[in-house]
Amino acid sequence: MVMSASSPTRAKPSSATVATPANRKADSWQLGAGRRIARIARRLALWIGLGVLVVAVLYPLLWMVFSSFKSNQEVFASPWGMPGELRWENFGKAGSAGVVRYFVNSVLVTSASILTTVLLSAWAAYGLVRLRVPFGGTILGLLLGGLMLAPTVALIPLFGLLQQLHIYDSYWALIVLYTAFRIPFTTFLIRAYMIDIPSEVDEAATLDGCSPTQAFWQVILPMCRPILVSAALLQALFAWNEFVFALVFISTGDLKTLPVGLMDMQSRLLTDWPVQFAGLTMAALPMIVLFLIGQRQFLRGLTDGIGK
């Protein structure tokens, strides 16, 4: 009896395991759609977060400006609303109450401290980076140690020192202190930027007949413009808003700066809130304008300096 050999039957692949071009195209489309949705969600969350941050920063400023144009009744009746009319006389009252005098004092002290701090720090940074200064590492360590000194700790010895120098209760008291306490940070900031300037620049200046002083003023300093602008803006922000030194070392009313003067004006005006808001607006406006003008150089200097 002859038996026929039966060939093994092959199982047909199910349609679920077959990767057809149509299935691959659908899968890739779903994957791409999922990525696009995730990208849009991240971007939307970023914009929402930035919007919340903008509102948190700008709204107090706008509220202060709006309140400076209101009457005293509107401040209490509608604190979050718009003013009924623009009352420019509030700024006139604030100026006659002493804000203009405080403003001029702050401008003088801030401008002088910016000039001295930036120039002295730039020269110190150049010496530490380019010149073979004896004990350069020790000097750098002392500068870094100066960053750790809190100004309030030195109030009592500084009081006696300023009296011995006969500059207590004067512009020079604030200028000297603002310069001395900001030189460590500013020097460290400018030094971080100068390190990245190639030494070939100094060699080329030397070949052209420049002395180290001429190379600093004519070559290195112009190349450090972004970090100098950043240092100047940071120093301006510090000197403009500084309160403790201006309160302790200035006793004459005509020499008070804006932070102390506004506090003194508040004690005199009591509940005249629109005039106080007008004074605050006048005090905040210069720094806002200054940062808007120098924001590009400021960001570039910090990115190239601190980022390194």
C-alpha cells in the first residue's frame, strides 16, 4: 500500500502581523502628529508661563503709575481701576515735596560711583589678566573675599573712618563706599570677560608702539564695551536703590538720596497716597529707561562674561 507523503502546511500570516506600506505610513503619521502636539503643548506652556511672568512684573509698575494720576478718594474707592483723569499736579506736588532735590542727589552719587567703580575695576582686571602683578593670586583671593563682606557689618568702623576723613554727611561718603564695596564684584565680572580676549591683541598693540597704558585705553577698553555697559548698569541699580549707607551716613536733608528721601516724604505726607505714588514713579522711571536703552549690551556682556 503506497502512502502519499503529505507536505507540511504553512500557516498563513495574519493580517495583523503584516507591515504594509499603508500601515507604516499611518504609524509614522501618528508618531509625527504626537510629536507635533507635544511640541505645541510645550510651546503653549512656555508662552503661558512667560505671560504670567510679564503680568507679575509689569502690573505692579502699571498700578503704581495709574495710582499716581488718581485722587485720594479714587485710590481707596477703586484701587485696581483706571484713573478718572490724568492729574499731573500730583507730580508737581511730589517735586515740591523734595523729590526733585532727592533725584538730583541720586543722579550725582550714582554717576560718580559708576565712573569710579567701572574704571578702577577695569584697570584692576587688566592688571590681573595681562600684567605680571606680584602676588596676583593673593590679590584675586582678597577680591573674592570682599564679595563675602556684608556692608551692614562694617557700619560702626565706617562711621568713625568717614569722620576721620572729614567726608561724613557728604556726597563723597556715599561715592567712596559705593565704589569700595562694588569693586570686588565688578573686577571679577570684567576679568572674566578679559580672559577671553586673545593675547595677540596686546602683542599687536605693542608692535605698533603702544605702552601697556595705551593698549588698555585704546585697544582693550573699547573691546570690553559690552561688559563695561553691564557693569555700569549693575552699579547704577545698586547705587540708585541703596538705602542703609544713605540712611546712616547722610544726616542733612538736602543731601538725602531718593530711597531715604521718599521714606522721609512719606512721614510728612501721611495719607496723600497719589503724591507718594508720583514720587515712586519718578524714582523708578530712570532705571527702567536706562535698562531699555542698554539691554542689548547688558545681556551680551553678562552672557560673554559670567557665562564663561
